[in-house]
Amino acid sequence: MQLITSASLLIWTAISGHVVLARPVAAPASNTITVEHTSDGTAIFPTNPSANADLRIQSTTKCITFTSDNPNWQYTNAGPWGQASGTFGSGTKSMCVPLNNDAGGAMFIGTEGTPGPGNTKLEIFLPTSGNAYGDVSLVDGYSLSVRCVSGSAVFGGSTNLWKTGNQCSDTSMLGRNICKNARGYANAQTDVTNFFQQGVKNGNSFCIWKNCAQVPGWPVTNDISCHISGGR
């Protein structure tokens, strides 16, 4: 099986059993196939398409790039994004997740192994076409700061909430480097404690209460990059 390290739309022509690059052409719908990707963004496609067939390779995933101030900080995917987990590592990490028209995917981000509820939560709705929507939710709790950018859309933030001078009121998860947001499902934003109120000040746009709005849609074809920072 041949591997191509690109998540972009590719158009290939099969000639005498060999796959070569060709000029863009309009492919019949019957010859449109989907391509799976590995977690690092590698596209996997058939090595023996029908002879003389024009094939349009359509991606079913979206790749998001991550950078982190600490290579040992970790993530766990949830929902349509599966259950993969690991560390962000050094440099830039690209992770590809499925497009889904019915539900948004999520990623818990924290300092502990296989982070789960209570940690900072990245949530992005990635449909197969149209606009994407996203937020960085602190409704359950806060562990690390996450700031994501896609074109003009920016959500989350870079402020380290541990360092604002506001004490974490619920210390039940401090041993896991988490400040639990005990009022995160409050009816009004102002009901959330001062620790979490910093998440919507000084240029930050974290989701800190139950009815917070996601960032207005941006084209799902836009690149998405997120940076992880903070820490106790």
C-alpha cells in the first residue's frame, strides 16, 4: 500500500497500473472515492485503481496542528474524534480527525496521562462542507490554556489562569493539576467564580458557563492551529 503525506485534495490518473500526477480534471461521481488517514495525517489510497479511470481523492478528515510549551503535556480525544491519546511532543504535531455532519469532536488537554473530564476541553464541529465552529471549554474545569486560530477566527486564550492571583475555589482535583469549575453549568456567566472569569478577560474567549456561544463559523477548509500553554 502506497502512502502519500498530504491531506489536501489530490487528483490522480491511473495509467497502465501506475499512479501519476495529472492536471486537474472533473471526475465522474461514480469514480469518486474516499481516503482514510493515519493519525499523523498520512493519506492512504488504492494502488490499483481501475485502468484509465480518472479518480478524485476526497479527504474525510481534517488535520489540526498543535504546538505546546511542554512536550509532555497530553491529550485524549472524545466523541467523533475517537479515543486516541498521547503527548504533544516537541515542535509541531499534526492530528487528523474525522469530518462529521452530526456532531462536534472534542479533545481533553492536561498534564496528566489520558486527560478526561475536568481538564480543559477543545471542542470543534467539523462538517464535510460549509462552516466549522469551535470553543475551548472550561465548563468542567481548567488545566492548561489553549488558543486556536483559523483565518480570522480566534478562540480560547493564552492567559495562565493559575497565575492571575485568583484562587481556585474547588480544590478537589488540584492533585491532578485541575481546577474544577463547580459552577460551570451556571445559568449566568457572572455566577462563575473569579478564577474562571479571567477566561473571558484580557483578550481571552474561553467558554466558562453552560450557555456560552461557540466562535462564529469559519470555512471548514481553512487551516486550524492551536497552541497549548500555562501550567501550575
